[in-house]
Amino acid sequence: MADGKHVPVLLEEAVAALAVRPGGIYVDATFGRGGHARRILAGLRGSGRLVALDRDPDAARAALTIDDPCFTFRRAWFSELPETLAELGIARIDGALLDLGISSPQIDDAKRGFSLRADGPLDMRMDPTRGESAAAFLARAEARELTEVIRDYGEERFAQSIARAIVAARANAPVDRTRQLAEIVAKAVGARTRGDWRQDPATRTFQALRIFVNRELEELALTLPRIVALLAPGGRLAVISFHSLEDRIVKQFMASAAQPWGGDPALARLPIAERELPGAPLVRIGRAIRASDDEVARNPRARSATLRVAERTVHPIPAAA
């Protein structure tokens, strides 16, 4: 069930991957508008617990619409999951879902600053009460830092030209509106081919700023091992990513944690027979799952989605993992 205009991506596949059972304890670490959470609650059948987290104040308001004794919502970053569960007296969980990226309602709300089509303040923070806005970053960053952020987080080959254009523009007036930035980027890119004529020239720049402002990649890398440490043996971790930077982190983490040494390179270099190494803390479940043609036709946002799943084993997590 979608909330407003938001349609959860890979809904059936993600919930099935968690292998939800009545009486289990699960985490939806990216509540959004609650599409996945509602389906998980249906699987609990009134027995068990679902703890949902999100840093977005609109997500917190959406969570108020769920009236279920099995459901608990906390407004928090997902890296704060260990502390959140400890406060709730929960030591182990049976599954956790991360649905990364940005939701349709966030894009559609111009005042949040995520949309490059509707004019609004250039904020882009998922939690408007914490951290630096995109406008504040653009006002103080030097051209070199702007280039690095746009290039590394947006995979934008025209990053240097765009950074210079932003620096030149802010010398005349603050760059603090979404359409203003989109026009600056479009002018900087000019008529040069993008490879995908359907994509707005500013799409990659907006993606880069959003990822940077919200520390999305750092949060993900920090959170994955913390979640694994909380999973009970047999517990599942399911992660939906929407671009290559996220997916690379998830893929590499799961592959590393599925090694006999749990991804600890120090152990891998020791002269120890593999059979004597600590067992892998994770086992990957199946291959990466992508949206079907039917789902993409119904929800174009699903086109770039990738779901990866892993299961916790009985083996401990090495200190370096």
C-alpha cells in the first residue's frame, strides 16, 4: 500500500527476503512513508515487533498513521540503530531492511530543496534540524572541494566546469534556490552530450549535493556492520540501493563478510589454513534482485533499484569487520 504518491520499490521481494515470521523482531531502518513497514507488520500477524527509524520529520508524521501494538517508530539516523534498540531493551533482531535514497514525497515537496524542476530553497537535508544545507555548503566551499563532491558523489564528468560556474555565480548573488542552481549547471554543461538525453543536465549535481549533505555513503558504511552485529543467527539483512555508489558499498560489504575471515584482511594474511579461520558472519542469499519490467512500467523509479540480501550465521564478527 502506498502512502500518497510514494510507491515502495521491490515491496514483495524485500519483505519476502526478510522471511518475516510471527513473533519475530524486525527493523525498518528507512521508514519513509511506511510502505515496507506495513507489509512487514502484516507478516507479523499481531505477534512480534517492528521498530522503524527515519530522520525525516515528514516520515515521523506518517508513522503516526500506523496504529499497531507491534509497531514502534523513532526519529533517528539509521547509524543510531544500536542505541535506539538498547533504549527499547532489544538485544537481537531477526531482520533489518534498508531502502536507500530519496522518496517521491521528498522530491515533490519544493520547500525541501530536492527537486530540480520545482523552485524552492536549496536545503536538501533529510533532517532539516541537523547539519549543513546545500546552500550553506555552496556558499563556503572552494572550487576544488565543489569539484570533488560533484565528481565523486555525482559521477559527473563536467564537475570542474560546474564548480567554476557556481563560484562565478555566487560572486554576484547567493546560490540558494533549486532552479537557480539547475540553470547554472545547464549553462555550464551547455550542448555537450550527456549520453542520456532524457536526464536533466543538473541531475548528477543534485544527486551529489544530496549525498554529501546527508552523509549518505558514510552513514551506509557505518551502519552495515552495526546491523550485522545485532542480527540473531538466521536473521536477514536486505538492502535496496538506487545508484552504483550505494550498491558498491553494499556488495563489497556483503562479499567481505561472507569470507571465512569475515573480511578481516589481517586474518587473511596470517599463515593459517582456511579451515581453521573463523567462520563467515554472513552468507549471501541468492543474486542481486532487480525490478521486473512490469514494476518499472508502473513505477519508473524502480528502474535503478537493486536488492541484495544476506543472512547472519553463528560465527562472530571480527573486530576489524
